[in-house]
Amino acid sequence: MEMHNPPHPGEVLKELYLPEDLSVSEAAKKLGVSRQTMSAIINGRAGISADMALRLAKGLSTTADFWLRMQIKHDLWQAKQNPPKGVQKLAA
């Protein structure tokens, strides 16, 4: 069953995985990314790349697949809200 408006993985990361007393800067440093990158992800302005999924998997004892599946579900639901127009079938 498809979830209605799946959350952005950054929201899940922020709400369920990052301790409240851990700053964005500290989390970024531990994952080996910039503060700007970390902020963009947890605020839903950037997606989870394969590289970031691997970093999160290692840093949080999760799997990269978990983060990438969540990103794909989010992206696909968002795309379905505004489907492309003018697309024609390639084969009859």
C-alpha cells in the first residue's frame, strides 16, 4: 500500500535518529559533510544521495537501502502530484 505523502528522509533523520542535544554542525562533522549539506537535508531542501545514505548507514547503524527507499518514495509521491504533460507512448 502506498503511503500518502511520505515524509522527507531528512524529517525522519531529524525526528527519530538525531539526539536533541546534537547540533547540526556536530552531526555534519561526525558524518564528514558540511554543515550546509546537513542542514539542507534535515530541512527537506536536499535529498539523500547514495553517498549520504552510506554515511547515514554507518553513522546510525541502519542500511543505505533504508534511506534510499525512503527518498525514492518521497520523490515519486511528489512527482505524482504534478505529472509530466505531453508525454507519448514510445511503442504502440
